Amino acid sequence: MTFAHSSFPARSARILPSLASLSLALVLSGAASAQRVGRDKTLNDSVLPIVSKSKAIGVANPSEVVHLAIGLQPADADGLQAYADAVSDPSSSLYRQWLTPEQVGDQFGAPVGQVTQLVNFLKGKGLTVTLVPKQRMTLLADGTVTQVQSVFATTINKYSDFDVATMKPTTFRANASPVVVPAQFATLIQSVDGIETYSRPIPRANTTQITPARRRGLYNSQPSWNFGFTGAGITVGISNWDGLLKTNATTFISGFGLPVPGGGAGSNISFRPATTGDSLGGTQWGSGEGDLDVEMVLSSAPLASIIVYDGNGNNLQTILTNEANDNTADIISESYGWSGITDSGSVTLHNIHVTMTTQGQTYMAASGDNGTAGVNSSVNYPDFDPELLMVGGTVPTVVDTTGARVTEPGWSGSGGGWYNGVRTINVLPSWQVGTTVPTTVNKRLVPDIALGSFQEVVYWDGTDPSQGAPGPNFYLFAGTSCASPAFAAKLALIEQRLKAFTGLSSYRLGRIQDLIYKMNGRSDVWFDVTSGNNGTLPFSVAPFGTTSAARVGWDFVTGWGAPNIENFYQSFFIKGNVSLGEWGGSKAQPVTFEIRNASNVTIQTINTTLDSLGNFVFLPGTLAAVPDGTNYTITAKVSHWLRGGITGFTLNRGQLPINLAFSLVNGDADLDNQVGPGDLNVLRSNFGGTAAVADMDGDGQVGPSDLNILRNHFGASGF
């Protein structure tokens, strides 16, 4: 059976409140009209538009607990964004120079003194401060409705409305008038979230069923699997607002025979509640979104550590705050779109995402399941936030036995286009350029990439177990909710391999959009989807017109297309071979590389060791002092060989791997980079001995053959 997992439709129709309900709303909100005297700051966008269209049914329960997320103004917001941009740019000297949460707070966060004053103020008003994050971009606190009303000079009511998304009546809590920030914190507090409970996440979720093995074949992650890379040592976070049953995950593992960690199936899955009231813990039945996200990660990275950041209701800011403050998850996936996010609130969320970028955390999200219309609906966050990688959807068909691609058109529901509303952070990021990427729309364009979003095999109960469900059943899910966590798992394999290659304790990739767009859709890394459409664009834009259709290059349906994971991994390397003339011994020799600019000035030196065949590999981050550019000279020097060089070398980190080949001339016994009388003297003085510097052929002794090699190259000079 097929379970169509997609976004709920945007709210397009409402039941108009009666005159009586409007009168009641005026009475209930009357107390909020009197602001306090002074320089208090009114957050004008803090009242939801739905409040004026809903029926007020009474005041909120005075003792009900409100989980507040207070956004703080960074001391240096521009500096924070600039650092995030530099640390994400492969051509920057700061590339991958991640900060700790404490360093983010010290360099960019809200001033310690002001935050301390706010904490003391809230405690003095009876609130409980639950978290002061290390980055000091937010502050989490709990208080009763009465306490929150007093602190922020507003009245909190209960409302009813008909929810066209669920086709059911709904009730929610909301402030009736704008939140008012006390004067002494007017420059510190940027937003206040958590008062209203209407804003909520909307889950985003034909031929061949896509099983874990077929997915490995489709996106070429099988080589990683064959080498034993299954995600161990990498932590993937799941932002979740849906219950899930851990037993579904263990059934998925056994059903597909996936590797199991030492602690047993499911022992690598843990749960982190966002607030004291959000302890789902993998024991609560849900609609399937949480199960889907976890199982998509297990599908490709079954031994990764998975942390489910659990949240209920509208606590997006608290989830992000915990994820950034923990700084534990290397990669995080979110499969939700959000309604009711204010502009000031989106700036706070953006700042948290920027801190994640500076810490090296990669955050990605599903682009939505309603095509271009979805991006411009009320469910529009996080599509317009440039810090997130937005993942669209395709409809692949594969060879059953191998998973090899037969076709992969874009999905008609793949969220794409841009949010046409005015939002502070909704601008075209500097890195979003490339073939067919529009230059005339100053908005964040989505998606960036796309993966399969149909016929994903998931184990899910389908019915609340408390109602007598028989246990996990086989379902087929659809939607970009499948694509985002699937790519998170693939990226975990890449990070695990890079970590193993470097020997580092971790190898995070951070905001990878910059690198992806530098690749400009290179055909060996990205399968360019050129068929399928997902609607119309807000207005005509070259080269698309108004029809949003997949095409050669980047497009609003699938971005750059679908990844080739093995080639993506290989694209992180600069590699090559050094041929050692007349040498018969092991080529595992120390080598010194120098990179010189157009003026022949050495700007970086790299010392490494060749393997037994003379091969070398290093990561582009090794060239921290070398910006992307042309007309470089790169040289290699090994022991008694002359320095060899390659001129006209171009460094473009978006076009790796670069393969370099050096052929070195033998005979430099005195290491002066030329073959002459000095070398002959060294050879004569060591004749009959075993001195390595005079052993030109690698036979372990200095003799006639070494002398012949020197004579053959007499007079030669190196770079």
C-alpha cells in the first residue's frame, strides 16, 4: 500500500467569526492597549494574523506553563555572518576553521552583563530560566500565563478556528496584542516566541520500491559501504515534532538486514527533549514523520549515532537552540515547513543557524511537497533561510537487482522557486551562482539539490498502538521528507571517510551550499535532472519564463540534481603521483611541495610522504594560504632528485579532484637542486658504502650504477 506523505495544504479558506466573537475579542484584549511609560519596545509583528480571524473563547488558563524562547540581539551580527560565510567558502583561508559554542558567544553573542541582567529580571518575576546557551543568541525560560502577561504587558487568550489543513476545529493560545519588551532590554531582546501555540510544523513528506540496497546503487554510495563505511563515529540529528516508536526502527533494521551496533539494534538512537514537557523518548505513536526520518538515516548510515531532538507544538527556536548549544550533531535534517513565523522570529532562527555554520554543523531541510505554490504559502520557513541546504524531490526508477538508475525526473510536488514576501533574511546569498541560476531575483532560491522522494520503504504502525494496532507494517512513503534525511545519511558516509583519511577526531563540512555551487553542476558529481515540472513562478524570470521545469543546469525543481556520493567524496581531494627517475626501491619517501604565485613567490609549503607507488593525496583545506586562482606553479622535491614543477596550475576547489603528475630527475646528492661537481664529490666519498643520499638507484649501496645515473644528468637543474 502507498502512504502519501506530503505537506498539508496552505490555509485558503476560513470561517468568519460572528459579531459576538469579535466583541468578545475586543473585551479580552482591552488590557493590552495600555503600554507602560518609558522606552519600552513593541514587537509589532508578534500578534498572529490568525488572531483577528479567529473566535476568542476566553482568557488563557492563568496557571498554564508557557515555554518561552527569547531571541537575543548578537553583539556583532554582521561579524557573525561574515565569519560564517568565510568558514564555509572553500577558497577562504578560514575554510573549516570551526568555532566552539563558547567561542561564538565570546566573539559575537549578546553581552554577558546584559544577559545576566535579563536572567535576574526574569527570575525576579517568578520565571524559571531553563537554558542560557553558550552562544548567547537565545534564552529559554518557563513561566505561567499570568507571569508572562506581566513581564511582556500583553493579554493571552484562547481562540478557536477551523483548520483547513486537518479539516477539524482547533483551539490555540495566543497573545491578543503585541509583546512589549521592558525598556532596559529594548536593545537586547529581538523576539519572544512560545506564547502562542498556533504556529506549528507541517510535515513534508511509483514504480520500483526504493529499498536501502537500491538507494546505495542509485546514488553510488555502495563503494563507501564496501569499504566498511556505514556512519560509525558521525552523529546525525533529527529535528522532530512528531511521536515515533523506536520499535519501528528496529523492525526496519532487521527487515533489511542492516548492520547493528554493539549495543544491539536501536542502541545508537537517543532522544533529547527540547523542553521539560517534550519527553517523547521513542515510545509515542506518531503520524509517521519521525519514523520516516530516522529510518531514512538508518537506511544508508545504520551505525551513525542518531539524536532525535524531540519537540511538541511550536518550539522550533527551542529545538534549534538545543542543537546549537549541544554542538553534538555533525549533520541535522528537518522535514517540516513552518507557518506563523514572524520576521523578527525568522531573524532569530537565522542567527541560530549561522552559529551552527560557524561550528561546522550541516543543517538541511525538505523543500516542501506542494511545488512552487508551497514556497509562497503560509508554510514558507525555512525555505527562505540561506543557511540551510534545501533538498527537493525526484521520482526515480531503478534496476531491481542493482539499484542502477533507469530514469529520474523531477517530482511535481518538489518545493521550488522563492518566497515572494518581504523578509529581512530572504535575499540571494553570494554563493548562489552558476549555470542558469537567475541573477535578477534577489531572493533565496530553492531547492539546492534533490533526491528520490517516492516509494521509500518505511516500517510504521499506521495506527495508534493503544488502539490495538498489530505492530509495524510495511508502508511506502512519499515526499521531500524522504529526501532530506536520506542525503543527511549519505553525507555522514562522506564525513566518516574524510575523518578516517585525516585521522582527525571529526571532519565536519558545515554549510556545504558554497562548495556545491562552486561545482556548478559538474556532471561527474551531480546527475542533472532535465525532465519534470512543479508549477509556475511568481513572475517571469530568465531563463525560465514563468513555467518551473527541470532543465540543463540548475533549476527550480531539483536544483543541481541528484548526487553521486562516491564522486562527491573524491571531489574533496588533490591527488597525484611523483615519478622518481631510475629508482628501484620503495617510493614511500618524504616529499616537500611548494605552491608559488605568478611572481614565483612561495606562498605555501606542504610536507607529506608518498606511498609505496609514489602517490600522494591531500585535502584542499591543506592549501589554506592559497586562494582559488590561476597561473600557480607547484613544485615537488624528494631527497636526491631535482625539484620538479608544474606551471600554469589552476586551483578551483569546486572542480576537484585535481590530478598532478611529477617526473623528477635523479642525481642531486648534495641537495643544491642541480647535478654537478658537488654531487660527484658526495658520491666518491661514499663509494662502496650505504649512504642513502648517494644511493641513486635504491639497491642499498653506492656503486657504479649510481655514478652512471649522475653522469647521465650532469649539468641539469631543478625548478
